[in-house]
Amino acid sequence: MNGKGPREGKCRTLPWEAVVVGGGPAGLAAGLHLARAGYRVLLAEKDRLGGQARLLGRIENYPGFPYGIDGGRLMDRWARQARRWGLKTLRAEVGTVTRSHGVFWVRLPGGRKLPARCVVFCPGAAFQELGLPGERRLRGRGVFHAACADAPRWRGKTVAVAGGGEAAAYQALALARHARRVYLFCRADKLKAHRLLLRRLRLAPRVLKVLGAAVCGLRGRRRLEAVYLVGRQGRLRLDLDALFVLVGKSPAALPFPAGRAPRGFFVAGDAAGEAFRQVAVASGEGIKAAMRCIAFLEDARGVAQSRA
């Protein structure tokens, strides 16, 4: 299999009609819809199916669950449903996506390439870093750039969350069920969260909101020991067992320039850069991308038959 790929006229039948990149809510929904419609589709995901949604606690705004549902359980149901309809999955990290002679090539580690008629790109978005010295060295050693699914691990500990949005607020509440004390550091003078979430924070005795304060330094050699804050009261040190950095997300880089993607390439989920990031929104975008993918495949099939 070479990088140039076969010419379209010489490769009428490819092993995959569509390759879905990313197995979060958007990718799973897209793969499920394509598989159920009878297309040969492969989903490539570097981690477990469900992506970051697996790490969410109780999801209360997803339709159909009056009392909410755990993010991991919901993603397990989606994965079983997708596989029931024949979705094939591959645990691998996608390197590059290119297009040559009407065929997309999805590159995997080791040089392997997956050819497909179209690609649904749903790799999600990653939480941003604070940009502090030692931050990457301490990643996974007390500093985490993701939501935490194993909150019981921090039972009796003193932890903190840096961020001023809903992701940070949810994380603080999840940790407060187990940790002795949870600090919520927010640079702004108020949190950007809906009323129900703010009310729950006010009623959580273990959560202490520290507004107008930013983490300006980290201390620890082998693991995090303390953080330095700068704010209204100047600079101070706070001993911590863990710090969760949820200060916003950066969508994954697109393989093609914005506005210049070739026909047959579709983007969905957090990678699309939309402001509203909810599981229900991502799943809807994934299905919409899959429907556009189907329309593209059927149009291409009709053109090929008319030429035959």
C-alpha cells in the first residue's frame, strides 16, 4: 500500500466506505448510524470507546434518563449498540489523514494506512495547560488535564480544580463527595455556570471557591506537593495532593485547512470548535455528519453507475 494510493477508476471497491476518527460521543454516534445504514465503516480510537464522556459522573441532561446516568455506563450502552449493528473498531491513534485520487488515507502507527471513500473526523478536544514550569513533568503525578472518574481515590485528601466553567464546577462537586477539601480556583470574579450548578456549589460544604485567583507556580519534584496562587491577597502557597486543570479546551488540529476540506471529509463534535459542548450535542452532530457522509457516498455511487 503506497502513499499515492490507487487511482479512483482502478479501485472501485475499497475495504472501508467510511473511516471514523475518534470514539467519543460524536464518533460513536456517527459510526453507529453508518453501520446501521449498511455501510462498511471502521472507527479508530486511541483509548476506550466513549472518550472523555466516560469520565463524567452523573449526566442529568441527556434525554431518556429521568434520574441521570453515569457517563461510563452511557458510553458502554452506545458501544454495544454500535457493535450490534456491525460497527468495526480499532484501538489505534490516527496520525495523518490525506487524500489522493479520490481516496482518503488514514495513517496509523507503524505506517499502516486505511483507505476509505470518506472520513468522519471526531477526535475531540484536549484540556489546555496552564503553561507553568514543571507542569508536564508532574502530569499524572498530582497534576491532571482531564476530568477525574476515580474520585474515591482522593478520599480524605486536599485537592483543587483550576477553571471557571461548568467542567471545573462539575469536577469540584464530584471530588467533594470524597475529598476532605476541594478548592476551586477561578481567575474571574464569578463562575460561568448555570443556576443549578451554582446552587449545588453553594450547598457543598467541602468546596471552597477562590475567585480572582490564578495558579502561578507548582512545587514538587516527583509529584505535586503544593501550588502558588496570585490574587487579591497577593501571592500565597497552598499544599495539595492533586490539581485538576480544566481551564478550557483546544480542538484537535484539522488535517485540511479551514474551508478547504475536500468532498467526503466531515467534522463533528468538539473538533468542530463549537461553543456548546454537551454529550447530546456531540451525538447529534455525529449523526448529522454521518447523514452527510451517506449522501456523499450515494451521490458518488450514482455517478459511478451512470458511467458504467
